[in-house]
Amino acid sequence: MKNGFNMVNLIEIQRFPVFFGLKGKYIHLFLHLMNQENQFKKVIAHAKEYGFVFLSSEIYDGLSAVYDYGPNGVHLKNNIKDYWWKAMVQGYDQIVGIDSAIFMHPTTWKASGHVDSFNDPMIDNRDSKKRYRADELIENHLNKIRSKIEKEVLKARKRIGEQFDRDTFLSTNQRVGGHQKKIDSISHRLTSCLKRSDLVGLKNLIEELAITCQVSGTNNWTDVKQFNLMFETKLGADKQSASDLYLRPETAQGIFLNYLNVQKSARKKIPFGIAQIGKAFRNEIVARQFIFRMREFEQMEMQYFIEPKTQKHWFSYWKEARLKWHLALGLGDDYYRFHEHENLAHYADAATDIEFNYPFGFKELEGIHSRTGFDLTNHQKYSGKKITYFDPHTKQSYTPYVLETSIGLDRMFLAVYTSSLKEQKLSDGSTRIVFELPPCLAPVKLAILPLVNNEELVHFGNHLVEKFKWDLSHVFDAKDTIGKRYRRQDAIGTPFCITVDFDSLKDNSVTIRNRDTMDQERIHVEHLKQVITSKVDMNSLLKTL
Ligand code: ATP
């Protein structure tokens, strides 16, 4: 976990700040963290209360970093999958989909480099017994210095007003220069330690920077150790003869191993892509941020096979295309930023993350990686099978390069969730929870609500259910007051509620209520489908891509 903080500890610190030796701006910082933490706690509670996400095996006190999706969660998740799959596979003639197995031949993971290199450097604090990723402790320290720069920028902008020029300020201000120097020097050392797997160097850096544990507040650290993230399992009934397998830590390798099958059967010419949605498993060292970092999760990955030396072009193409896909949802442009990698994975010659501003700060949502010819070359080497492409124009064969886009479905779910869940003050002084999900992602598109639980109104409502059930996901609810039922639908993000009243029996019209504006309008039943689908239809969004 990056930037993790312990909930109980923060509550204690807030209650007794002086006891913890905190004064002035530090109290302010902790209150800010506290606020973020509270916001996040509300998200987690909401997800459980309204049937979106449950802790796995909860009646046995749960399983760490494993979660189940409830009745509303599974709809939201499927809608996100749909949005991705349609944008990728239906949107591009040259992209096709597959669904490969989770179990793969164990040599796959030797060839991909996962057996030797899929490690995270871990470190424990002896006092709190808390485990951290060593590189993330240093990254968090860097983020703190970065936020000092941002504070200087804010102050200067306030002081200078409209004349303020960010670039000039950053390049001329002495204090900023000092911070930037520190960042460059620490980043350089971090990169070099990670590249050389220099675990002693990482520990020295943590000590020199006086990084302390957020729980115990001490710097009583153990040595740094490498930890492989793959889960092992056995294939076969007999313990002796059973062979070792891994649960796949990424879906990408299933695509690489099928490159030849797909290219031939789908008769694709380069450039072309293979897309896949599926489960991946990682034995994460630290997993404390709800569904952000799970041990079992889903990925939506697309590998684009290209001619070598064209990777720069495709890297910027896919960066732009993927950001556009995110922005089209309308969650707010400020939620996203790119983060270019300095520490490249063993297979990549360029990589960037699309980061999202979660309640715990900007974190990776999607990775775009230029994977070179690493994967196919290695699978060719380990399998002894020729994995190349014959270019019909140049009459030459080559090993394709790969441009990958890889997004965590659960992280996307969390991004949509945290940015859409709002607490709104109403003009009468009351508050309502409103889940302002993009309408096409909402689990329920339409709620059908008889004004009162009367036989005729219920009958009319049931008739509407029959009319719409194959076109729109819906709920029918006749219990409680209409106000309570509206609130329930607001809280799960239903874009439209329809109220059936006694006039409906005479004029075949109903009242339609808009989730976001709470405006109500009388509408004839025959116009309902057109009005609702025009707002909740995913295709109109896809057409803007
Ligand atoms: P991180 O640096 O956060 O550990 P990563 O760089 O290892 O992520 P990738 O290997 O690039 O992640 O995986 C692609 C995507 O899969 C990520 O962008 C993320 O959305 C998702 N992902 C990776 N690990 C997890 C996890 N443990 N839980 C949920 N989603 C994950």
C-alpha cells in the first residue's frame, strides 16, 4: 500500500494531538488526513449498506484484501466492463477479444520474468509490527516534498494574482529549487537501488531520510527483503507427482501465448490488438485500501501488436485514447493525471500511469506500457516455437513489439465510486446521499414506485415492469413513504424514479423524477422509454470517443 495510514491511530492522534507531540501545522495536516479517512470510511460503509461490496467470508471475520460484489456492485462492475469492452473490441476493427485460462504452463512465468523479478522490497517496523513496501515509503516521502512545492505555488499565486506564471515561478524560486534538488537526488538513488536490487541501499535511504512508521512513529526498521507476489498452487492429485503452478498475476501472458492462434484464426494484420478481461492474483505485501489493492482482482488488458520502432507513436496514441475514455465519463478532468515512470519494469522501454485522485491521494488507475518485443521473444526462446509475423508488403518476418493498456477493474470501480458519492445539503436544511454515477453505469436505471401500496397502483406498476424489463434494469418498490423510497434510489444512483398515482389510472401518465436535479415532470407512458434511454444509453457516450 502506498501512503497508507492507520485509522485507529489517526483517531487517537486527533483526540490527543499534544500527547502525540503535534503542534500547529502538523495538527492541521492530521486533521486533513482525518477528514480524508472519514470520507473513505463513509464510502466503505455505503458500499456495504447498499449491497455494492462486502468483505469476503465476513461471517468468519473476513479474508484480508479479498472482497465480494453484492447485487448492486455486480451491476456496476458489469457496466464498467461493458464500457471498456465495447470501446476496445467493438470500437476498433483491429482489436479482438479472448478469454484465456487462469492456470498456465509454469514455464510461462519463467519466460515472462515473473519468477525472477516479480518481487516487491518489503520492510517491517519492529515496534508496530507493520509491514511496508520499502519503495513506497520513499515515494511517500517524495510526495510530501512535492506537496511543499505545491504549497509554495499556492502562496505565490495568491500573492501575485493574475500575473502569476507557474513555470517561471518554479524555475526561479529558491525554496522550490531546494525542494526540487532533494526530489531529484532521492529519486535518482531510489531508481538506482531498484535497478540493482540494492536492498541495503534502500534501507540506508529510508534511515537517512528519517522516515518513520505511521503507526509507531519510530524508525526501528528491519532489513529490506525481496518478496515474490505470485501465489503458488499444485496441479494433480498425488502430492509427489503434482506439478507446481501459479495463479496468474496478470492476464497479459494469456494473450501473448495465444498471439499466433489469434493472429491466424482472426486473420489479423499488424497492427492489431487482443483484449481480455479476467481475474489476476497477487500476494500483496500491504493491502489496506479497500478494493484499491486486492489479492484477487480483475484486470482489463489490451495488448497491441505493432512493428518494431513504431512504439513511440503507439505509446502516445494509446495514452491519449485511454485518457479520452476516462474523461468521457464526466467524473471531472481534475481527477486524472499522467505519471511517467522513471523506474521501468524489466520488459518496458516506456511506461506511464493514468493516476486518479482517490480519497487517499493520486494513485495508479491504469498503466500504459511499451513492452518492446520482450514477451514474444522470450516465449519463443523458452518454448522453442517460432513466434513471428510475416509482413506481406516487405516480405520480411519479425517479432512484433507490444503496446499494452492495463486497467484494474476494481480500481476503476473505486474511482467511479469515490468521485460519484456525494452528501448534498438541500434548501430545506436536510441532507441527502446522492450517488451521481454516470447514468450508463448506474446499476438500476429506473425505479417504479406506486405512490401508495394500493392494489390498482401496484397492478399498474407491475404492468410497467413487464413493459421495460428487457430494456432497462429496474426495481419495483411499494414499501415506505415515497420520500424514503426516493432517498433509497438516490443512494444507489438510480437516474430516474417513476411514480404511479391515481391519475395514472385515468391518463396513462406517470411522474418522472430526475436523480440529480430532483425535478419532477408528468409524462405519458408511451414516451418513457425514449426519454430514459436517451439519458442512460452507453452508446451515445461511446460515440464521443
Ligand atoms: P501498483 O504499483 O499499484 O502495485 P502495478 O504497477 O503493479 O500497480 P500493473 O502490474 O501495471 O500494476 O497492473 C495493471 C493494473 O492492474 C494497475 O494499473 C491496477 O489498476 C491493477 N492492479 C494491480 N495490482 C492490483 C491489486 N493488487 N488490486 C487491484 N488492482 C490492481
